[in-house]
Amino acid sequence: MQQVDVPELEAEELAGAEPGSVGLGGAIEVFTTAADSQARADYIQNVTKGIPMLAEYDFVSGTVLIRVSHYLTPTQAADYTAAAAALG
């Protein structure tokens, strides 16, 4: 397995995030099929569109959906693209 370094969030960036929320860092969801993981990612993006406090970055790699906090910068979030690709 390839190790990929991913950015960390600072505690003060997370003030007010609900326990268990993706805003606290992220989540990994695994599905039976790649179509299911893509459908879930599409659903999340449609639901959160236009609601900045619910926004997140989503990366799909086969049956795996990686969801990461909107508190990351676009550059930091891009590091997760490499992490998702390494799963494949």
C-alpha cells in the first residue's frame, strides 16, 4: 500500500462543527459498486450545493467515497485526490 500524506486541520478551524460531521475532518464510505459510490457523491453534492456550511470535498475511487472537510483549502483538499487514487 502506498502512503500518502494528507493535511490536518487546526482545532480553531473546527469550532462549532457538530460531533460526527465531515466538517471535523472527513469520512470514508465504502459501497458495493462503483456506481453506488458515485451516486452517493452526486447526491451529497446536489444536497449541499448553495449551502456553504454543508459544503465538502468528495473523491470517488471505485467503491470508495472519501469525504473531507470544507475547512481545507482547495490546495489541501487536492492532496486527497492522490489518496483516493492510491486506493484504486
